[in-house]
Amino acid sequence: MYVAEGNIGKRVELLGSQLDCLTMHETIEEVERIVEARIPTQHVVINAHKINLMAKNPELKAIVNECPLINADGQSIVWAGRMLGHDVPERVTGIDLFSELVAIAAEKGWRPFYFGATEEVVEEVVAKHQAEYPDLEIAGYRNGYFDESESLTIAEQIRDSKADLLFVAFSSPQKEFWINEYKNVMKVPFAMGVGGSFDVIAGKTKRAPVWMQKAGMEWFYRFIQEPRRMFSRSVTGNASFLFKVGKAKLHRY
């Protein structure tokens, strides 16, 4: 397993999860070291929803905490970290890191593989990135609709593509489980889950305005777009997260 170098001393424990207190710039420096090391490495981000999932799922918790690079995806994590005495500098969201890495891949000659979403969406994402970065060399892409029995074959296809980066657009915890199970088959230096990022980049769904992102209200924007689907995660889930933060705060004193 890759052992982080640049973030030594910046990893903390937060609500049952490990967290690297890094800026976007520091994270990218770490990713560059990972790609150069050529050791299959899984990256994750955490937010309030994932903290809640980890509390209920020991297997997910173990996978997340074993990852060499763990970023704060949600503003709620930044606020909770600071409230509990940790120096969390900023959000490093999955979609923003994904976009930054594609730009860097075009410069450095890294070859990304895109895996997930519908065929229409993943093709649109690839087309947009190739149009934006003419020098970008795509290792391959595949939609996210498959039977579990096909997983090994797909992992071998990704391995044979000789990709440097893998972006997996599944929801949690499926993306964490799948990458963890097949990372040593795929042999991709850097693999990260990007959730619904493909849908956003393809224009299928909209991301919250920047002011809402900075105000920590991105969850609310998603809720008003899909209230039925997001109710449990956004309302009940946020209340559960706040309870965890309050409990941890009390235990500090």
C-alpha cells in the first residue's frame, strides 16, 4: 500500500473516520506522488452522509480508514473538524478534485479511465473533456450498468487499458466496496469514487451555486431537486450527523 509522504502529521480522527487536513494544492501534490509510485491506491472523500454510513457499516469504515488519502468533501466536515479542534483548511470535493486531475492529466500525459453512469452520460463526459483538453489521452470508459458476475472482467479490462487514473461514478458505499475489492486486479495507481460527478459534468443534473457551496447549503440544493429521494439523507441524516458532532464535543470536556 502507498504510504503518504507530504501529509505526515496532518491526519486526524474525526467522528470515527480518518481525515487528511489538506488543501486542494497539497492533495494534488500527494496524487502526483501516488501516480509516480505506481502502487494501486484508493482515494476517498468524507461528508456527513458517509460518516453516518460508516457508523452503521464496519466494513465501509475499515475500507475508508485504510485509504492513504482521505479528503473533506462536505463543508459540514470542515466545520465539524474545526469545532472539534482540528485544523481542517478547506473542502476538497470529489467533483473539484476530479476536474483538477483531468486538467493535470492532459498536461502530464496521464491516461484516465471513466467508469459509471449511463452510456449516454459517460460518453458525454468523455467528449466534453476531450474537447476541453485536446491533448488528453483517454485510457477508456464504460457505463456503470453491469451484473456483479462481470466485475472481474471489467477490472481486467481496466488493467489492460494501462490507465493512470480511474474515476468511478457509483454512489456510496458501492464505489468504496468495488474499488477496494478490485484495485489490485486493475493495478491503476490512483482510483477515486466521484459519485454523481459524471451527471453534473454531462449536464444531466445541476450543481448548487458557488455561494450555496461556500455556505454549506449544497445538500439543501440537492434536496429541493429530489426531495423524496434525498429526504432520509438530507434531513434525517444531517440530524444524525449533528448529534454525533455534539456528542463528540461534549466528550472533549
